[in-house]
Amino acid sequence: MGGMDALPEYAERVLAVAEEIPPGRVMTYGDVAEWLGEGGPRQVGRVMALYGAAVPWWRVVRADGALLPGHEARALEHYRVEGTPLREGPAGPRLAMARARWDGSPDDGGSGAG
């Protein structure tokens, strides 16, 4: 299993951030890029599309809270299991970004504490 050594360095860093996001919380593509101080939402999205299957990909999301097109059912299953805040919209469930978003601080890992 060659795994991580084949990955570009930036991809490794993006995936490492995805693995840090606590269950029930999310970060946007832009949040991840900002956290790394490198790249932008498109670069992070590309890394997640190419290499994200090995990490909790459902925790790296669009800023509007829309579920990942083509993966809505699988993502929703994960969100329900993890207790990620959702809200019902006219087009179906979306992430409740104000409550679900994680700022990367260790004391912000719980659901709603703070």
C-alpha cells in the first residue's frame, strides 16, 4: 500500500486538515485553504475530488452548505450519524453552516459548546 507517498505535498496537507475536523463539524474549501495559508477553494476542491476518498470528505464542504452533488445520500448518512447540524430547505437538506462550521480550535470540537 503506497498510500500517502504518491501524493503531492499540498494534497497531503489538505487531507491532513480534513482528518482533523471533528465529527459533526465541517470546514469549507476556503476555510481549509485559509488554514493552510496556501491555495484557494478551487485547489482544495480539486484535492478532495482526486484524493479525498481516504479521509472524511463529507466534512469539507461548499460555503453555501449545499451537499456535494452526486454524493448527497452518502454525505447525509454521515451527517446524521455524526449529528452534524442540518436544516431543511426547499431543495432538501443543507448544512446549517452557522452551527456546523469548525474554526480549527481545539475547544471548538463539541457540538454547539461555545
